[in-house]
Amino acid sequence: MAAMSRDQYIQMIYDTDQHLTQLRVEKWLNLDLFSWQWWILVVLLILPWLIWWKYADKKRLPEIFIVGLMVLILSSYMDAILSELGLWNYHYWVIPYWPRLISADFSFIPVCFMLVYQKYRTWPSYLAANALLAFLLAVPTEMILVWADIFQMNLWRSYYGIPIFFAMGILVRLLTQTLMKKQVQAL
């Protein structure tokens, strides 16, 4: 069998991608939309931001929001890459065109990190809270999503996420504090 040309590969990928999108939309319309799992995802998309807005330190909004944006970017990219590698997959989506688990990546996880960043201002207290948050996001949260049949672990174990979430918290705090110091120096 002769190797395909670049254009043939591109066309095959495009056709497969279109077919996959069509299957996702059909499944979403027939099985996901308005299921109890779908409602959980909708609540997880909206409720964390309402809670954040109520409790956010309005004097530090830009600083805290930077934390959320960095976590949103990091968690979304990691989710996309690790999903693509087949470590896990999702059975329910809020909308089939949105990123994988937008409720977690764009809402629940960033809001949790923003609230921890806001509350724990010294490094020792932040590290302790960050360790607890990393555990809670990685183990019980993932187990609840598995129980609800929203999330399926293939080559993944919940505890793998603990060091990832912990490192994310440290990186985001370091970057945010560096940015805030640079801003103060520039004034």
C-alpha cells in the first residue's frame, strides 16, 4: 500500500473531525442535553463564578483574576492534551462544541485557586492550603465525576493529579506575584 500524500492526510483528518463533531452533536442532543449530569455541569459552570463574585476581594480583583486566568489556561491545555492522549475522556458535555470539561477548566478549578490565593497571603499558609486543594481537586472531585459517569479514567489515576495541581498553584502564585511587583516598580 502506497503512502498517502500530505493533502490526502489533511483531507482524511478533516473528514474524520467533521464526522466526530456530527457524532458528538447527535449524542448530545439525544442523550446529554437536560440529563441530570448535564445539569450538574451547568451548575458547576455558573455557581462557582457567583460564589467568587460574592467573596472576591474587590480591591484586589485584577491580581486575583490573573490567577484565575492562568489556572484556566493551564488546566484547559492540560485537559486537552491529556484527553487527546487517551488518559481520560468525558461522557457528558455542556455544549458539544466547547472544550472538554469547560465546567471544571473554565469555572470550578480557577475559582477554587482564586479563593485560595485570596485567602492565604503568606507562603506557608498558601502552600498548606494549596496542598489540600490539590488533593481535593484530584481525588474526591474526580471520583465524584467518575461516579456521576461524567468522567472516565483510562490510563489515569486520581492521585496523579495531586502534584500537577500543587505545582500549578505554586507556578501561578509565583507568576502573579512577579507581575504585581513589576507593576508596582513601573509606577
